[in-house]
Amino acid sequence: MNFSEKAVGENTMSEIGQKLRDARVEKGYTLDDLQQITKIQKRYLIAIEEGHFDKLPGDFYVRAFVKQYADTVGLDSDELLSEFNDTIPQVQPQEVVTPEAEEPTSRQAKHIDNPTLAQISHYLPTIIIGAVVVIIVIVIAVFAHGNRQHAQKQVIDQSSSVSVSNDATSKKKKASSSQASSASASSQTSKKSSDTVKLTMTTDTTTAATFTYANAPATNTLVLHASSSKQAWTSVTAGSSTVWQGTLSDTKQTVKIPSGSTSFVIQTGNASNLVVKLNDKKFNFDPNNVGGIVKKITVNLSGTAAASSASSSSASTTTTSGSTGSSQTVTQ
């Protein structure tokens, strides 16, 4: 690379860093805030903003850190990496040196004289790579099997609960001596069903999740805190307004969603340590256990005073999404 090409590359890296810094300032984050959210050391964040990618641990970390930085400050990381693809270092595969490329020592030459040992030495790198691939496939299969077992257990538990409830109702109907109590129990069951609201999950990834809150009350209250002695930076927005933001500890923070809101968004930089209650009921925003650190949780409200006019148009969407997503039931 000549001097002019090197200067262009440095200017482009500085441009990337300036874009990221401007987005961070616009979000209102300090470097300390960003370090806490992304878990990237502050000195590496400074190096990225100044365009000194050579100060990062390696080429892999350059792209990974830039992507995580961009996602956290609200930029499209894929678009940014694509725009500066020629400037941001590419991850280079390591070269594998085969026995033929090396000068054998006198001891190696002795062993290679044996045809069997020579053949094994020739295929040894391939055997090692194949063994590593097999181990990776086995680990992935074990994790996938564990997730399927967990999901099946949840379905079985729900089915068992429904079955027990149905058996109890059937016995009450068959008992002629308890017809009055059966009618009362049926009435209570109907009332409980009408007081039950559903959170239907429509999307769930490591960085974002979307829910529909059916039959939501006009006024909704969130109670937020971090688990144990850990912290979790969190913000709550309704519409285009920020209702609350700050760093949570084990002290509970109550946030009231403005009456008439049709949705609200919880954004956290440490999702694994965030505990959320919605209207005094625990809100599991990761029912599929996909994990993720920086996460955006969107809850669309259906049935509030402000959303009642839009409920008929959104009902079909909610029904379709509910057929493929997971649902959580919260009893008021």
C-alpha cells in the first residue's frame, strides 16, 4: 500500500469512528455508559471512534466491536459494515502448514522412511480438522436436543394443567348432589377467563422481541429492577416520548405508561439481569430462551382506550402471529 492509499484508509476509518461517535452523542450515552452496555473496554471504544483499528485485539474483533457499537447506538450495523467493507479488516483464515511444506529434520526423515507413518503424517491435518468438525456438530446437536426437550416439557405441563382442570369440571357436572356448586364454579371460571389477558409473542431474537398485549387495561404499570447486586441500564418509551431511563440496581423502579398509549418499548443493555413486572405480574420477555445482552422489547397494547378504535384492524394480525408465536398469560 503506497502513502496515498494508506492516507485514504485512515481517513475512512476516522469517518467510521466519527459516525459512531455522533450516533452515541445523539443517544445521550457517555463512553462509560457504552462500556457498561456493550461490555467492550473503554480503551477499545476510544480506538474505534478515533479510527485506530490497529489497537484492537485482532481483525475479528474489529468487525464484531463495530457491529455491536452500531447496534447499540441505533445504526444499521449491516449497512455500515457493507458501506466500509473495503476499509474494515477482513477476518483471514489461518494457513495450515502440511508436512510436505516443511523441511524434515533428521529424526522426521527417519519416521517418514516408514510408509505407514508417512501416510498417517500426510493425512494428519485432515484428520484433526475432521475431528474438530465432528465435535462442533455433536455440541450443537446436544444443545438443540436440550432446547427441544425444554419446549416439549412446557407444552406437556400446560396440557397436563388443562387436562386436570377439565377432569375436575367433568366430575362436578356428573355429581348430581353438587349441581349448585358446579354452576357456581362454572361462573367463577367464566369470570376468571374474562379477567385474563394474553401476551402473544410475534418475534423473538437475541436483540429484539415483540409482544401483543390483548385486552390491556387503560392504565399499565411496570416495575423494574436488576437481579441480585448486578446492574442493568434500561429505558422505557411510549410513542415517541421517553417515560424513564437510567441504570437499575436491586431497588425497584415503578414506571407508569401514559394512559391512551398504544404501545411501549423497553430497551436494556443487560437483559439477562433485568426483572420486569407488568401490572403486578412477572413478564417473561424471553420465553424461548434465545438469550441476548442488548435487547429491545416492544409491547403493542390492544384493548386500551386509545387503541380501541384500531382493535378491529389489528385483530387478524394478532391471530395470525399467535399461531406461530409463544403466549404468556397474565391474570389481573
